[in-house]
Amino acid sequence: MRVWLVVLLLLCGWGAYSWWQHRPVHSAPGVMVDGVPSQEDVGAGVTLTRGHFTLKPRATFAMTGRVLSREDYQLDDLSPIAPTDLAMGWGRMSDSSVLDRIRISQSNRFYYWYTDHYPIPRHEIEDSSANMHMIPANDTIARELRNVRPGELIQFEGFLVDVKRDDGWHWDTSLTREDTGAGGCEIVLVEDIHEAR
């Protein structure tokens, strides 16, 4: 019985630590990010290998944005290479007065939002936010990604990539911010990430 109590206490302690590490950052109302993500096609280029995965860069990618939500994965097909998804917002989707009226969640590699009354037009919500599958380029980037908190303002750059596994399974990145649903997520090989100032 004592062993189970110790295990329970350890699990509770780990849960509390995880919550504290990823507790949301709260900001005053106002647009925090005026710009939009930037990208430039790279054409046919060199492919990169990460274990059983091959990455094909499609475009350079850089953005400053507000983290709307984060979700960590351990058991799906992409988790060995992209353990974290970040739902990112910019423009009025970085404004707390707008976000306070939108419910946001993530699961199964998708980003979901819902509102009873649209604080901004629907197309603006869809075009000014996106779910991004984050592939850390190295261990340092992986550590930085683990520390990202919802509500935080971050800046990162790297490449939009298509991913192919040795067995033929593949996942292609979105190349536009104007799509939604399956295939509408960006797959980002992150080469630099830091808190935006």
C-alpha cells in the first residue's frame, strides 16, 4: 500500500511540475504581433535525414507569433520527430481581447477553435492562426521548445518541410496560411527559437 502511495505522490508531483512549467502567460489587451509569417520557396534542394525520416525543405519560414496552445505527443506516427505542436496566432489573433472570446484546444494533431459570438470575422481567425508541427533541428532547440508556454510571444525560423518515413508513410506541409482542416498544418524544421521582445 505504501508503494502505491509513493507512486501516486510522485505522479501528482510530476503533474504539478508540468502544469507549472507550461502555465499560460497572460497579457494585456492589444495586438501583440503586427506582422505575418514570411516564407520563400527553396525549389528542388537537398533532403535531410533524421533517423527513419527524410525531410524535404519546401520553403524558408520565419515568424513572430503568440502561442495560442501547445500539445505534446508521444505515441503517434510523427512524435519521434515532431513531439510538439504549437497553435500560433498573429494580427488580431494575438490580441487578448479577441482570444478571451475564443475557446482553443488541440488534439490528434489538429487545432480547434470555437466561439459563441465572433469577435473578428471567421476568415480572419482562420487566416491569422495555424497549427504547426515543430521539428527541433537539434537538442538545444528541443529544450527551448519544451519550455514554450501558452500565451508567450515567440520568434522562430527554419524551413517548411515534407516528411517521409522509410516505410513510405508521408506527411506534407501546408505552404499557405489560408487553408484549414487536414493538410492545413505547417511542418516546421525549427533552427532558431526564442522569446520575442
